[in-house]
Amino acid sequence: MTIDELTAAIGGTVIRPGDSDWESARRFHSGIGEPSLIIRAASVDDVRGAVRYAAAERLDIMVRSGGHSAWGTVPGGLTIDISALDDVSVSGTRVSIGGGAHWGAVAHTLSEHGLGISSGDTASVGVGGLTLGGGIGWMVRAWGLAADQLVGAQLVTAAGDVIEVTAEAQPDLFWALRGGGGNFGVVTRFDFEAHPLERIVALTVGIDGDARPVLRALRDVMASAPLELTVTYMDVPAMDPNAPAGATITAVWIGDDEDAVRRVLAPLFDVPGVSERESGVQSYPDVLLDAPAFDPEQPMPGFIGGNTLLRELDDDAIGRLVGFREQNPASVVLLRSLGGAYGDVAQDDTPFPARDATWFAMAGAFDIPGMLDDDGRAAALARWDGIEALGAGVYGNFTVSTDASWAQRMYPPATMSRLAAVKREWDPDNLFRRNHNIAPA
Ligand SMILES: Cc1cc2nc3c(=O)[nH]c(=O)nc-3n(C[C@H](O)[C@H](O)[C@H](O)COP(=O)(O)OP(=O)(O)OC[C@H]3O[C@@H](n4cnc5c(N)ncnc54)[C@H](O)[C@@H]3O)c2cc1C
């Protein structure tokens, strides 16, 4: 098929280098891509046409949903932009969401229906990439990962077929979609079981002074906290425009009882330097953050660090995380409570690693030109390696690395073998490889 035939066959747009909208089409939330061709799909049929074209021309496919990952920066291949497939329809607690929708718009619609889905923290992130990789958000202890609420999906396969995936119809594929990333086809519709949700309490605690005793108290509180509560500790320098500078804990509680949150967190306020900064009762869309889009004038610096799923937040882990921040002035440390509904899912029910983790940790030093020399970089990396060694797995969505080794690090061998078998069945030629790639085997 020629490009002109392809253009005539689809309802969306085929965009080539040099076309008037090429520059805007190749720009996405996290960067500027250099694909060979971009198709803006307007329908599921367009996605089928695009996949068949890519297969015939032997082009790797990059599915662009929210465009928050780094995969769009890999040169060459066909980008299928599915962001126009963003319908949200609600029937009771069953919610069907187009594969290209963004969480902010979804949250607005859900809110109108008194519903919520555990998603991520940020409005512009795509439902596609976040859900397929797992999805850790403000409500992870209450309702688990985004992927845990998935009950079905419509998938355009590497063969260009459209299939419905459910636990009953395609058990292995359904298992693989809930944490195995975009390896198995283009999800054009996600079906979720949502939860009744009217209001959310968001309460922020400030920490002045040593965070170690505060984190020890937080760990002890969260060991028996109600599932309604998920907490996030962040320590960021003033340079980060997305978050208040310094060390804070944000508590998100499903419900409208601010005093209930204060009662659960009471032991924290006995620690010197801890004070309530702000609190309010909000709706679901209000708690989602805005993230600035990629600015070529101010590209993000490199990041030396990573993330890890911790079975236990012991004193050693706390000391290393707080120490990481102290020893790297331009760095960020994040801790999110897990357990609860996240841990109620059996390990083999999804490919997502470490269901017995009780905390998710992330730390990284910004590699700002002129700030870190080779020794500084090596020291930051060694400090991070010491933290990751304490963990039970890594979360693939929280990396900007496109290194092929990541998939091997993400999945234990038995999970990887099962994923590889599903991949062999549904994408034997590895057409969908712009992801933490699972080689068909
Ligand atoms: C500012 C920011 C905030 C974030 N916050 C969170 C957070 O709170 N929690 C969290 O868990 N993660 C978070 N992330 C990480 C995020 O989950 C990943 O970057 C995710 O891959 C983004 O999905 P996307 O659809 O926006 O990205 P894209 O780049 O469009 O897609 C990411 C990957 O998924 C594939 N893909 C996307 N949609 C589909 C589909 N419909 N069918 C098949 N394959 C598809 C793509 O091919 C690609 O491999 C955040 C990232 C950023 C940049």
C-alpha cells in the first residue's frame, strides 16, 4: 500500500516529514519525536489500517496516548497517535474509556457521576500507558493499581484484528495487559469497574528539620491505617515548579472527614517540626496535578537514581533515602504508601511485581550541567544502588530509560516467561516494541 492509498483509506490524518503539521504532530508531552510517519487515528478502523500498514512496511509502532513516556523519542517507526479516541461512557459503575484519553478529562466525567478510579497523580497522563504499566496513584491503598480495576479491553492486534479481552474470553492476554505494558497490541477501549466517590480530603503536612523520626512515625501509622488513606512523602528542592519546596507529606483520604485524617496522623504531630500546612475537601479532578509540557528552551536535566518497591520501610531505608536528599542538593525523594488493596491482589493475578511491597520509593539527583562532576555522578548512583538493593522490584512506568534491560529488571523470571509466551501468540514479529519490551519466546 502506498502512503497515498493509506491516506485515502483512513478517516484520520497521515502526516509525513515536511507536511505543514509535521512539527506540531511530532511534539508530545515529554519531548519531540523523529518518527518516519505519524498517523492521527480518528477511529478503531484507522488504528487497524495503521497497524496493517506498519506490519507490511516493517515499521516499529509507537502508540501515543498521553505522550508522557520517553518512547516517543526513539527515532524512526510509525507513531499512531490515538489521543482522539478519548470517549468516556458510564453505565452504573462500569466505565469505558477510549485508549487515548487523559486522566484529567476522565476524572471530570467520573466526578459528575459520583465515581472514581484509582489512577495516577497527574491530569495530563494517558490512561493507556499508565494502566498498561500498572498505575500508582493517590488512591492506591483504597482501590489498588489502575490496572487492578480493569475488567476488559478492546484490542487491535498485530494482525490488525479487533478483539475483546476479558478474564473469560482471553485469560492470558487479560492477565498480560494489567502490567505488561503496550506489548500486545493497541488498546482502543479500556473497561473499568469504578468506585463510588463523592469527596476527597487532601491534607498536607510540612516537616521542618530531620525527616527521619517523622518517616518512622509515618511508617508505624500506615501499618494499621484505614484503606481510605494513601500518603506521599516528597522532599524537593526549590527548583522544581511542580511541588512546594522542602519536605511534605500529602495525605489523600476517600471521604470528607478532615478530622478523621488528623486522628489517624496524630502521632506525626508529636514529632518536633511537624505541622499541618493545609487541608481541604475536594473533588477527584482537584487532586490531580498539572505537569508542564516539554519546553525545548528548558529541557529537563538527566536524572541519576530510580525507583523501587520496598517490602519494608525499615530504619536503614529511611536513613538512606533522607541521606540521598541531604547529600545531593539538587535531588528529589518520594515515598508512597502501598499495602491495602494493592497488596490484596494475589501476585500471580497480574504481571506487576512485588504485591507484598508496603512502600514505593523513588529518588534521583538532577544532573544539571556544571553541578555534578563524574565523581558526583558515580556517588549519586552508588547511593541509589544501595537503596534499590533493599527493594523487591522496580516500576517500569516511573523511568525515562528506554534501555532494553528494564523489562528484565521489572519482571521475575517466571512472570517474564509467561509474558513472552503471550507476546509470541499475539505479536510474534514484535511489531509493538516501543515499550519495556518483551521478546516473543
Ligand atoms: C508528569 C508525569 C507524572 C506521572 N505521574 C504518574 C503517577 O502518578 N503514577 C504512575 O503510575 N505513573 C505516573 N507517570 C508515569 C506514566 O504512568 C508513564 O509515563 C506512562 O507510560 C504514561 O502513559 P502515556 O499514555 O501518557 O504515555 P505514552 O508515551 O503515550 O505511552 C506510554 C507507553 O504505553 C504505550 N501505550 C500507550 N497507550 C497505549 C494503548 N492505548 N495501547 C497500547 N499501548 C499504549 C505506548 O506505546 C508506550 O509504550 C507520570 C509521568 C509523568 C511524565
